Amino acid sequence: MNDRIIKVLLIDDDEDDYILTRDWFKGFQVTGCELEWVESYQLAREVIARHQHDIYLVDYCLGADNGLELLREAIDKGCNCPFILLTGQGDQEIDLEAMKTGAVDYLEKSQLTAPLLERSIRYAIERKQTEQKIRQQAALLDVATDAIFVGDLDDQILFWNKAAERLYGWSKEDALTKKIRHLSPEKKLFQLSEAFKILIKNGSWEGELEQITKCGKEIIVESRWTLVPAFGNKPQSILVVNTDITQKKQLEQQFLRAQRLESIGTLASGIAHDLNNVLAPILMTAQILETQVKDERSRRLIPILICNAKRGANLVKQVLSFARGLDGDRTLLQLKHLLIEIQQIIKETFPKNLEVNTQISQNLWTVSGDATQLHQVLMNLCINARDAMPNGGTLTITAENLLVDDNYAQMHIDAQAGPYAVITVTDTGIGIKSTIIDRIFEPFFTTKEFGQGTGLGLSTVLGIVKSHGGFINVYSEEKKGSQFKVYLPAQDTNEIIEEPEIFLHQGNGEMILVVDDEAAICDITKTSLESYNYTVITARDGIEAIALYVEHRDKIALVLTDIVMPSMDGLTSIRTLKKINPHVKIIAVSGLAPSDKVNAAYDMGVKAFLCKPYTTTQLLQTISTVNR
């Protein structure tokens, strides 16, 4: 105890008890105390609220009230000073209730003496100081960035700090109902058994553990276990300090992958070089023999030899494309030739249970780019499509021209107004989960099994496309396939065949209801249509669209609605609009055109379908067609 005077408040409705207590205080041998007295419940509430005392002596009987109620009320209002309950006669039930409520001691007045009272006050103050120290230490543990928790030898968790809450996702209350083994997946429980054996033998253990969070995320921790002699009422416990090293381990794996990829590239270059040396004389010799051999049977065999030698040379070219990476010069390219080459490689090397369709515009515009890099882009996308269809499916590659206008550019942040060549790679595979689609272009991010993918394919694709001034759109649904659209700026050269000038149909003030949950798309579509003499009202979801249609039914000539929206999706909106007015004209819109939803929309009576993003020309032509 220090020399500071302890301020004590006595709450007792009997003045004689106050005088007696005051006399006892004068006889204290060690503890220096200053006593103040209040005689009523109400006055005590007011004094306690000022927080001017270190300890409270409370009589159980306070007229019509009692000291236990005062104790409960004070604790509820945040008072953390110790309370000692006094009573005229012993009662075990009151004693137990006092301790449960939060009193640090329970004293019977008839047996009370100055030494006993002094000892009780001293104990209460020391206990408070100890609790404060424990809270401070616990606060330090909560500030720690490592997950710290304590478990007993029966595996039950007894303590759980804030960092553990952040790492594992379980609150302190939830964690104290769990066992340490619940932090590990079933397949890794053997790690805990081995760690426990070493802990019991040596008193400590250190190592790496594979664990799992509340949401099912797998993590790796560097774990330190120490056997402590006591915690709470447990004779022996385990102190665990875990450091999350998941990112560190991932970086190590990525570094090893990058090194392995570099080694493979070097090896591939060497193999390709040697194969070219082997194939070159074979091909040249075969071509010479073709002009000299007169035997009919030999003349039929030589073209086969030449054809297969060229096929081998083309395969070598792919190996060199991989090995060279981003090296190369930009030239004016006709993508049609590159796509035909890719198609040939796919048909020769991909599994036969994949159906490959290619649709290339006859007047495809040229682009300025590096053939090796663009070849790598297309091969990566096609390989990913192949891997997404392990049981077979359809791979479709299309190439077309697109003249991006200001309307389209404002609907896509990476687009610029001007001519583009658009290459689309579509598969009917497993699709991409919506929770990870935003991460697919991250370096080393892969959904493939360990050892089956580097995670560099799509990041390389994005880097190449961006370096060419282009951009990529991705559309995917689980179990319904994926679609990658690569937009490459086309060159305004003599080789580009200009599209004929298209007459843009003007409106006559017709009102169009535009429904889309993307504010930017609503705004730009409204602006574009109003520029061509249409009246436009907009809705952000199906519910708002229905309300607006009911209000303006006689004025609305056409509804332009997205298929996928919150609150009420497009198909439900279309179905509701058709019930209100079976003759309503509707154009359905979507960023992805899954066949089932498009067919469902057409079955409901939708007149046309537009794929986002769309140009003003496409929009006006579609409206004109529907309004005929």
C-alpha cells in the first residue's frame, strides 16, 4: 500500500453505526483512511455519481431500500470502485448474492472490529490495483499484432485477444466456446498432435501450422506454444502466439514459380532452336526432292512429309512466342492471319472433345502491334478456355470491327472514341465465381490446382493489351461459361474499309423508359436519346420502373431494360410490364447474353436484345426497328 489517503464513503441510515465506524477508523494501524458518511439511498446515488471516493461501505438495510440494489445500480452506471457490504446479522444467501453482484467483501456488523475492517479495506484496494494491472496487461495483449490465446490441457480456449479476433474472425465470446483444434482443418489435425507431444516433453514448441478462419479461408501461421503453470483456475495451460505468414508463404511460392517459369522459358528457347535446326534441313530436302523424284508413289509421300515438317515448324513458333515474352517490334498487322494460325494450332493440339468455331469479319481492320505478343494473348485465352472445359464443350473465336463513339466510351472507362478490332473468346465451361472475377488479372492468382498454373497468364494478357492501347471486358457465370472480349485500337489506313454512312433515325418526341441500376449508363443513354429528339425517363431497378410505367403508361412508347438488376431483376420486370400491358414494346439489355435469359426474354415478348456496351447507332437502329 502507498501513503495516499484512502477516501471511504459509508452509506448507513444509522448514525450510531457511523460514530462506531469513525472510531474504528481512528484505530487503524497501517491504512490511512478518510471517512465520509451519507444516510440515505438517494443521497448515496448522487455522491457515488461524482466518483470522489476510493471505496464504499454499504449497509444492506437502507430504510425501504437495500444496499444490493444500490450496488447493482452503481455498477450499471460504470462505477468500478470496490464495495463492501455490511449487515446487522449473517445471512448466507445475502452473502452469495452480494458476491455475485460484485461486492468484494461481506461483513457482519456484530462481529466487526477495527482490525477486521482495516484488513477488508486494504484487501479491496489491493484487489482493485491488481485488477487494473491485469486490465492494462490485457490491453497490451490486445494491442499486439500477433494472435494470442490460452487453452487448457483439454484443448478448451480460455483467453482470446483482439488480434486473434481479426485473424480468425471469431469474437472473444464465440472463441471461448471452442477448442484449439477447431482452428485447424480435419486433414491437418495431426500437426496439433505432434505439437502437443513436444510441448508436454519440452515445455515449448515452435513451428508452422495450416489453419482455417471462421469464413473457411485457409491460412498459415508461425506458431509458438509455451506451457504455463497456471491460468485462472487451471493448474496448467498452453499460451499460444500465432503470426500470420500466409502472404509471406504465397510470396515465396510466387518467387519459386517465377524462377521456374524463367527456367522453362530458357529451356523452351533452347529446344525451339534445336528443333528448328532439325526441321529446316528436312523441309528443304523434301522440297528439293519434290522437284526431282519421278516415282509416283514417292511423289505422293513427299507432300505429306512437307506438310508435317511445316506443322512442326509452326509448333516451334509457339514455343518461341512463349520464350520471347514481350520482346518484339510493332508492325501493321491483319489479325485475320493470326486468328487462322491460332485456329490451326487449336485443332491440332487441343482435345478432340472440344468443338472450335471461328467467325472472322471479311473486312477486319488492321492494328499496330507485335505479332508475338498478340499471339501470346490469344493462346493464353484459348488455353484457359480449354482448361475450363475438361469434359468437352464449344470454343468460339470471333473477330469484328467496332466503331466506338462517345456514348460507348463514356460507358467504359478504358475506351476511347475511334475504330477498334474486337476479338472475342467464348467457352461453355465452368465459369468464374463472382467473388473472384475482380482478381483474375492479378499476377500469380490462379484457380487451378497447385502445379497446374503459374497465375501469370491473364496478368500477361492484360499487360500486353494495355500496352497496345486496348482494354478487356470479361463476362462470366458459374457453370455457364466465360467470354473474354479484347478491344484493340484499329489503324486508320488505306487497308481499312470504311463502313457506309448510316442514317441515324430521329425521334418524334416519343417517351422511352430506360431501366438500369448503373447510374452512368442511365445518364448517357438518356443524353444520347434526347439528342435525337426522344423523351427519356429513367429507373434504377424494376420496382421503380413498374411505378413509372403505371404513372406514364399512355405516354411511354418503349421500355429499354437491363436483364440483371437488384431488387427486381429484368425478367421479373418484363413479366410484370406484360401483365400491365400485353402490347408494351420492350428492348432487353445485358452486359452478358446468356442464352437461357435471352430466350426467356424473347418468350415473354421482348422485341430485341442489345449487348452492353452499345453505340448510339446500334441503339437508334434497334429502336427504329422495334417501333416499325
